[in-house]
Amino acid sequence: MPASSAFRVLDATSDGAVARAARTSADEIIATVERSGLRGRGGAGFPVADKLRATRTASTLTGPAYVVANAYDADPSSPLSRALLQRSPELVLDGIQIAARVVGAEQAYLYLHPEATEARASVEAALARRTDDAVPVEVTLGPGGFMGGEESALLGVLESRRAMARQRPPWPAEQGLRLRPTLVSSAETLANLPLIVRDGPEAFRIAGTQSSRGTKLVTITGAVKKPGVYELAFGTALGAIFDLAGGVTGTLKGYHVGGPTGGILSTERRLVQYGFDELKAAGTHVGSGQIRAIPSTACVVNEAAQAFAYLSRETCAICVPCRVGTKRVGGILEGIQSGLGRDDDLPWLSELADHLHDFSLCGFGITSASVIRTTMKEFPDDYRAHISERRCPTGTCTPVRARRYETMAQP
């Protein structure tokens, strides 16, 4: 696999990285990170150097900043941060120290899911062994639920408020935790910093695509022989990813890429490279890092309905497009699944997807549109069979509604 040509986060150590960072100016470290092409591993893929620079600039004007390492793993089926912290807690802690020095932070937080007991124990044991950290790191727990890991929602949790998205701008780099400049970055992203600082940007850039460099932790699930957490090089073709998990079991219908809010692509997309921009062009995103192999026996309408049943429960409900949109989409999909669909459901679903994408307050609602857009585009026959022929193309769907989900405004 291509991952063998680049350093691997799961196997790496960060010996000497913090000492080297201490001898290097913050501007030099930011320049090194920029040359490496490192983008955030939390799903959005924002250039890390830009975030470091913005937080440092704000802190020089307003005073000390905060660093928040997001190791929450909002998607319960993709425990990437837990796997990393159980295996390499020192790497993440060194990354926090380097980031804190760069942005001018005097306090850092490591934010975990309340069920991540083993990861928490691993981190606390590592912290107990460290006696010379310049910046104290406090382990703190989120509330549970998907939205507890959203960037702005977790800041509210740290301020003893509900996990609800915030209006942006201002961005956390300018006004984050307690209105101070705050660097919020995933644990996996921060784990890359010591390696880049110590070994230079060239080692990091060996593997990757035009838009995405280095490696990425992913969770491979579904119809595979050995589901679990793996590390792959950016640029790996979607169809080849499942070889890491021992190969697929049976024939596949598609790939669900990005977790609950990710799009479902047909197997015709097997040559699409795993990278931020490449997946976006295909209609999905890196998201939670989960890549699920969907067997040929699955009905995509049912897959989409199950996704929106989950999303409608997990929304923080602060904005109308997401609070109402996820429920309406889920209800229409359940109607189609139950043999109650009509031809005008499809343009209505498309319009709702546009509203979710264009008007939601945070990435949860924005990216959930990809589930509808990709399934309608990549698997039109599944929708057509349910609506026009009143049958499930795979014979797996069972009715879940006795009446249609009607609204006051529907084409």
C-alpha cells in the first residue's frame, strides 16, 4: 500500500520534537507546517498553518490563547482518536505542547468522549510521567452525542453550556473559549506536528494527492473481513482501501465515505482518490474518517433513511434548516421506503438538501446534504423501483409508515 512510503502516525515516536520546537521560532514552525501541506484531520481539511497563524496573531493582540485538542470521536463507529491515544498518547501531548508554544497558549485541554475510558486512562498515565511540560493539559469530557464534537459546540461544553453550534464569524482563532483566541484541532492533526517539526516537511509530503499530504487514520467497516482502525496514505483509491481490512466479503454495491453525514458512492467510483478535494468533487467528504463497504444486498433508500433517522436525533436543533430539514428528509425517505412515495418526492428531497447545505449553521447540517445528493445521483434505480414500481429492489425494505409525511410547502 502507498502508506508504506510515508511516516505513519500510529507507529511514530516524537523523541526530540519538543526540544527542537523550543529552539525554533514560532514563525519558522508555522512556515514549516505550511510547506508540509498539513490539513486538519478532523474532517474539514482546513490548512493547519493558517489556523496556527490566525490564532497566534490574535493572541499577540489580546493576550494568552488556549489550545483544545479534540479527541471526542463524535461518530461512535469511528474511534480514531481513541485508537491513537491508546497507542501513542505522548505523540498527541507533544503536539499540544508545540501548538501551545506557537499560538502563545498558557492552558490546553484534551477533550474526550465520556465513554473513552481506555483512552482517558492512557492519557492520564502519560501525563503523570511528564514533569517538564511548559503548558498544563487538562483532560475534560464532553456530554456524549454526535454534536458534542462539533468545533464551536465543544467550546460551549467547556464553558458549562449545552453542546450547540455557534454563529461564525467570529472564528475560534479570534474569539473562542471564554472569548480568548483558541486553537481547536483534532488529536490526529496535532499528532502530526512533532513529526513535521522534527523531520521536516519533505518526510511528510512523500505520500498523498495534489490536495492532501501524508497519511490519515480511517475506520473501515461494513462488508469487510477485518473491520477496524487503519492508517492509509492520502491518494489511495477507494476500491483499494478495503485491502487493508483483509478484503471485502461478497459483492459490493457502494462505499459510504465520511460517516453518518457522508455520501454513498457507487462502486464505479472505485478509482476516486482518498483526499479532501477529491472526495468533495465526488460528492462526499473525509468527515469522521469512516469508510463502510455496502453489500450488494443493501437498498440505498433504506441506507439513506437510516442515516437521517440518526441525524434527526443527533442535531443540536439550534438552527431551523437542520432541526426541521433532517426530520422532513427522514420522513419522506421513510414514506418512499414504505411504498408511499410519489414522483414529486425527488425534487422535494433535492430542495431540502439545498436548504440543509446552504443555510445550516454548522458542518453537521451542511454535510448531511451529501447523503441525499449522492444516493439520488448514484443509485436512481433504487428510488425509481420504490416510487414507480412500489417494490424494494433488493427485497430488504419493510414498511415503517402507514401514512405519507406531508408538509405545508411541498412541490
